[in-house]
Amino acid sequence: MGTRFSEVGAPAAMAKLWFATLLRDGFALAASADNGSFAAIGANVLRELLGGVELNHDLDGAVDHIMNGMAGLELHPDVPTESGHSPLPVSDSSP
């Protein structure tokens, strides 16, 4: 995901901050019984983080570009796919 950030002019390292913030906000919302969608939370966090960064895309375009990168991630081999659901690969960057 760091590549997606750098492609819009943001530091690649911001990907880790974005994901940590996304998890924090997602867990907080779940704990308060306000279950927002992963994509909506992720896009909102991106808008907050990228708002102060000089980008080579407009803000909405940068958010779309980064969020679309999630669809290109590969699943970990231990994720079952026979359930008929479409799992979304998410990583905390651990091996």
C-alpha cells in the first residue's frame, strides 16, 4: 500500500499510520456499536491524513487511488475462500 501513497505524492510510510488509525477507529466504532463500513472508515481516515499533504492528485482522487489499491492485495494463504464470501485482504505488515 505504500506504493499507492507515493503514487499520489504522499510519503509511503504514511500507509502504516493510515492502517493503524483505521484499525483504531474501526475498533472504537465497533465497541460503541456503531459499525461503519471498512471502506468508509478507511476513506475518512485518508481524508484526514492527506489533508495537510501536498499531493499530485486532488484529495478525492488520491483517496480513490489508495482505496482502490486494497482490491489488488492478495489474500494470505490461510484465508478460506470456499464460503462464498469475498474476503478483503488486510495486513498489519507482519510476516
